[in-house]
Amino acid sequence: MNHEITGGSAAEIADSLRALLERGTLRAGDSLPPVRALAESLGVNRNTVVAAYRQLAQAGVIIARGRGGTRVVDRAPVAQEGFAGDSVLRDVGTGNPDPDLIPDPLHALASMAGRPVLYGEPVIDPDLEHWAHTWMSDGLAPAASMRLTITSGAADAVERLFAQALTRDDAVALEDPCFLASIHTVRLGGYRPVAVPVDEEGMTVAGLRAALAQGVRAVVCTPRAQNPTGASLTARRAADLRDVLREHPYVLVIEDDHFSMLSRREYHSLIGPDHRRWALIRSVSKFLGPDMCLAVTASDPETAERLAMRLTPGTTWVSHLLQRLTHSLVTDPEVMAAIEAAAGHYAARNAAFAERLTSHGLATEASDGLNLWVRLPVAARAVSEQLMRRGWLARTGDEFVLGAVPVASQRLRLTVHDLDDADTEQLAADIAAAVRAVRGRTATVGSGMIER
């Protein structure tokens, strides 16, 4: 390949490599020549090649892996939440709320009124802003200084927060295992994910400290119902994390409190009262439905100003019709009672399924959220294959992993709250049978190896 790369300057070498990519000579995952070897081949200073590679890395074309060399970025798609539309199997890995528990907006739509909103007017509906100020400030230490921004959902908010604070190859601390949308956003943005382990109390202190030591410029944390584990920050853990962050006040801390109104856990924040760059995001998608693409972001004034600027070249603002509809729903006592009932339903159904799995010999604890994070005594992928033969489609834990976390390969993330009692018992029995089948196959293979 050295002979196909040409150029005497960094720009020329970078252009040559781009041309090889466009022609298909270089493909995703391919290794590039070592800096020294390419410099000798082209007869240029090695710093020239370093500069060319840096240009391509900043453009998100290549990535340096230290001793692993420099490779063309592999843009393999990240798994996404939702139904597997091309499957005939019963999907228990969707991560979706129950459509029957999403409030019907018809009455609110019929009662909505107001004059059209024109260019140049305030981008936040005044009534929604007034309501959201109370919703967002409860339990938030720096609430007195917060500013509000409306975005098209939580993922939109995170992407724009990254864009206003980071450049390509900046390090970002993400929970591990991690929410799929966060993995997707970081990869597409060309940022460098740094894995922070999660335990039953949420993001770990040692993990956050290690990530900060690696120079992360942003931290994304889920304070409640962490996806996929269901963990929520305890008061003690949140305080310990704030202590660690006290020495890093300008690292952007993003809290994605996605489950908010549906959570059975108290909100504990890792954003301290004196932290300088922060954002708390709460979307309405879990309790008003994924198609209600709206999230409220509370942040420090500077972050809010930058976030608003990131909206101006794109969506400009979230539709005021959608904002008014959201306000109409969240201020309706009947809708709020339905949301509270939905919260109880999710918690009860998950707890009931955890009990059934435990009764089948698979000890499982229900935490918070729409899903269950089920520990298995064998490889989850092998169990999922067995479940497919029994008519079920499940998500394995390795889809959510950032770093080398072997335990996730023995996890299933299940969405079971919409199953009736008969299907619940059938799935629990089928998971137990699948585990026995995998164990039996492993034992047979092991016995065969001994005999040979």
C-alpha cells in the first residue's frame, strides 16, 4: 500500500488516502502503514505523516489505537432500541413502553388553541417553560442558576451538548454497560468513549476517577433506571461522585434522567452546587410515548447559550404545537394519574417476572426501568439462540458493552412488562430450559474433549 500513497505534504498525503478510500482500495478496518515506514517510502519527514494522519483522525476517517496501529474507521451500525421488524419471533428485547399505557392525546389535541408562532419569537412556550422550571429544579443543587432549553428528545440534546463542547477524538466517560443511543452518538461524533463500570448503585467512583485521569471532557450518567442495568444512584454514591468531580468543575456533566416520572427511585444528582458545566435532561418519551420527540434540558447559563446556538442552524426550535400538547398532557390530573399507574404497572410486572425466574433457579432482582437485566450461569448468546428455537427474540448483554466486561456476556436484557401471566410463565420456563440445554451441550463438549 505504501506505493499507492502519494504526496509530499500533509495535505497531499491526506488527499491521497481519501482517494484510496473513495476507490475502495482502503476499506473499513484496514490498517494504515506505520508512520516511520510511510515517511521513508515517500521521502518526507515523519512529522509530515503524523500531521496527515492527524487531519484524517480529526475528520473521523481513521483512528489511532496505540500499539494496535492506525486503522480506517469501521462504521458498523450500532444496535438500536425498538422492535425487530423483520422477525416472526416474539420480541422481548424492544425497550419500549407499553402502548396501552401511553396517554391518549386526542382530548388535549382538540382543546389546544393559540395563535401561530412566527420567526423571531421566543423558542420555548411560556406555559411549558413555567411548568418545566418546577419539574427540573426539584433536587438539583444548582437550580437557582439553571436555564432551560427544549430539544427534539434526549438523544438530540446529548448530541448537541457534545457538539458545542467537544471536538473529534475528545474523550467522553460513558457508563458500561451503556445505553445504545449514547454509544451511537459517541461513535458518529468521532469522540473517544471511556468506559466507567456500573454496579447496583450506579456509576462507580473508581471508574469515574480513572476516566477523569484519562482526560475526559464530558461525563454522561443516568441517575435513575440506568439502561440496561436498571441501577439508580444512591444518596451515598451520588455524594461520592460529587466529591470526585469537585476537582474537575469544567468537565461537562450530563445527566440523562430518562425515566423521571415513571421511576420508583428518588433522584440523586452527581451535579454539585458549584459545578460549572452541567446539563440535566428529561424527555417525555417514556411516559407520553416515543413519538413525542421532546426533552427539557436544564443547564448552566453558558451551556444553555451554546446549546441554543446549536439549534439555530438545524431545527431552530421544537414545534410550539408539540410543546403546547406536552404542557396540556402533563398538567391534566387524569393523565398524571395514568402515568402514576403506568409506573406501578412496570414495577409490578418486572418484579413478578423476576420472582418467576428465581423460582426456576435463576436468581433475578428487579430494579428500576422498563427492562430486566438478567444474570445467567452460561453464555447469553447461546441462551438467546436456544430461545429463538422456542419462539423468543431477546437482547444479549454484549450489545451494550463498551469495554472488556466479561460478565455482560452472561446477561440478557428483557422487556417483559407487556406479557400476560401465561406468556410470563412460558418465557421464564423457556429461559430455564435454554440454560439447561446450553449447560448440557457444554458438558457434552467438555466430556468429548476429555475422552480424546
